[in-house]
Amino acid sequence: MKGALAAYLRRVAIDGDHEAGVVTAARAVADRPWDVVQHAGLLARCRMVHAEADMGLTATLRKTTRGGSRSVADLDQGQPYPSLDHHGRRSRGAFDTPVEMARRVVGASLAAAEGGVRTGLDTACGTGAFLLAMHEAGVPEVFGTDLDEVALQVAQVAIPRARLLVEDALKHGPTVDMVVGNPPFVPPERQDKALRLALRRRFPWLKGRFDLVVPFASTAAERARQGGSVGLVLPAPMMVQPYGAILRRRWVSRHQITELSGPHPFPGAAVDVMLVVMRVEGGPAPLPVFGIDAGELLRLDNVPLNPLLMPGDVEIVEEIRRNSVPLGGLCVVDTGLVAHGPEGGKERLLSDEAGDGLVAYADASDFFAGRRRWLDYRPDQMHRAKSPEMFENPKIVIQRLRGKGPIRAAIDWDGVYVGHTCTVVRPRDGAPPLERLLELVRSPVIDAITRIERGERLDLYPRDVAAFPVPTAWTTAPDAPLDRAFGLTAEQLERLGQLAAR
């Protein structure tokens, strides 16, 4: 990084041209292509700012003490320098792939393709990690597209013979022998609303709170010829959560998945990733890692590409579903309220002391710690106020952000209004007693079924909780233990226990 950074600083000192600085940095290390991709590529993900005081920069472009042991470049006050554009990277999902991960995906994709590989494409190539990995592997013709012109200039220096084009990765085009890449990950809360609406029109099958990676991954897979291959780095949640189910069903039923690995950590990203490689139109076929037949996996509505799965797990799910009804058919299931609104945040409605007209309130962390605040409940000033009866009647409160830990839930008898970090379960007439429902929600059976169908890490939104199975045997034998109520064998219970204990 030291050589690339020095070249960048010399160039921007002339006229403050960030783009020219990045290209100059790339050319300074052009004899080392991976340095171009990694070091000049990192500069391409920056914006130029001016030092507010004398300072130093580390090899990862973090601020440090001028002249310190970690400094690879010392700056004077007022000097222009590259600052990582964290907001821009997150909003675009622009996180460049590590060298060995790109090489692994390219190698597996070459092995998966039938009839040889002459043409390779990365539809969102960024600074060129996959293009360079394909070039190293001997792919004769390498193509890349991206909307980031500065990133493309870096890639062109690293792989001069690559054919690069400023183009929308979602644009359909001619097919190639192999498509590889790391499509942008952008969760719903960071998506541009206009783009989201346009994508729903363009891809009518998109469902729920989809990550932008779904349409990008779908389009990439359509650019490979029959018998060719696709290798992608994808966020682990996409492989198990409902928003990706339609795409996963299409892949499992049409293509032969030859590699499925992970989850792997990914530098800079908030989620782990999975590596997926497919032979196009070669399926359905048994899936790697867990050896489950494609037809078996397709029996699950969610079609989870979940490395936790083993042969027999689908049968357990089907057995439980046959002997149960969804929790959502017996209870009202909804998120807590969102107290902030167009006139400001929720703090203006909250108090630390009780008062006339105020109701007890807690977000998930406070609720389970036994702490309460007091809310001035004004539905007309709240984003999602919800009905008071949702909170004032006895209910089960579930922490929505589960992470990888067990499901956290408790009964609230006190009428506490809870925030949207909670999911609320309020029984209808005829539902089992709250105590039994709480036993169900916190049981290893429900934890394991959730992990099978939706992965280890999960936000427990209402749709997820509403799908929890409630044994139909409880309608006639409400005191029956869960294992007997679901009709599970000792071996099946042991397997569920293993999953819940992870």
C-alpha cells in the first residue's frame, strides 16, 4: 500500500483530482496486479478530504499518529488524503473480494463447467478481483461490467486485456461460458425507494424485505450458457431467509450445485458469506456438503441452502408440520410499535418517570432486563402505533434480533407496550394457555426447526414466529409433552437437540 498511497498523495497534491490520483496509484504498482486490485482498489473506495491536523495514515487508511510505527504516510494539516467512504460502500454494497476467495470461486467454477471455458464474466466486477483470478487461471476472454467508472479504471490497469464496460449489472446480455462474482449486498433499510419499486416491476417475483443481491444474483446466473457455470459470493442470510426462496427453488430445480461452502467471514461486511457454484441446467441433483437430494430439499417451502442440514432433517420437519398448525392460526402475531414519526424521534414521547396518561414501555433489551420507561402513547404521531389491545392484554414477548443464540421469550402480564425490536404473540380464543405457548416458543424443538428452515442467524419477524408449529394433539391433550404431541422418535429428538445446542 505504501507505494500506491505515495503515488496517490503526489498526484492529488497537484490539483485535488481524486480519480486521477487513484489511476496514478494503480499504474505505480501495475507490475503487481494484485496490489493494483487491493491497494489502488481500496483508494477507489475512498473520497478525498483534507487533514484537519498533522496526522499519519496506516496501510488500511486509518488515521494514526504522525511518525508513529503504524504510519505508512505522514500528512501535514490541510493536505488532501483518501478517506474510506464507509457510507458510500454500504449504500452500494461495494466490498471487494479477498484474493483467495476469488481464486477459490473461479477454480470451482472452471471445474463445474462442461465443454471448457473460453469466456468469463463478472457483471459487477468492481476493481477486478474475479477478473484477475480468471486471467490467472487462463480464461482466454475476460469481461467485466460495473457502474463505478473509477473502479473499472483500476481493474483495467490490473488486467489490461479485460474487456470492461460501464453498464448496469441487471442488464441482460449475451451468454458466456462462466459467470463469477460478488454481487452487491444492500439490505432493505439502505435501498433507494425508487430503485426498489423499479426492481419490483422488473422482477415481479421479488418478495418481502429482499436484499438487492437477489436480483443481481438472478441476473448473473442467467448470463451463463447451458452447461456453463456460475460461481457467486452471497450473504449467508440470502441462502436461508424467505426473501430468497423463489430464487433458491429455481436454482435447485434447474441447476446442479457443485459447491456450497460457508458461512465465511467477509472483511468489512456485517454478515458472513456463502460460496455457491452451479453447473447451469445440470439439475436437479444431490447437493454437496450435506448430501440431500434436490427433490427432498424442494419439499420445504423455504428451500434453505443451509449447510447445517443432514439427510433426514426434511423428514423431521414434515413430520412436525403434519402434526401441527401454525402459531399464526391461533394467535395474533405482530411487531411492537415504532414510536418515532415525522415530527421526531421517540425520545420526545418517553419519560423515565411514571405520570398521568403514560404507559409502561420497553425495547427488547430493557424488557428482558426488567427495566421500564414511560410512553406518551400518541398514535397519530407514531410511525407504526399498533392497537393498544395488542399490548394491554396478556401476551408473549419475543426478542426479534435473535442472532445465533437461542430464542428469547417471556410472558408479559403487566400490559407493557414494547418496541419494534420485539415480536408480540397474543392468543385468540381457543388457543392453548400462554404458559404452554411459552414452553413451545422456548423449546429446543422450535429452535431446531427454525434453524433447519431458516438458518442459524435469524431476525424473528412476525412471519417467522407465525410459522412456529403448534401440535394439534394439544387440542385434545393440552398437557401432552411436546415430543409425544409431535410424534417424534428418540432419534429425531436427539437430532433436534444437536441443532438447538449449536
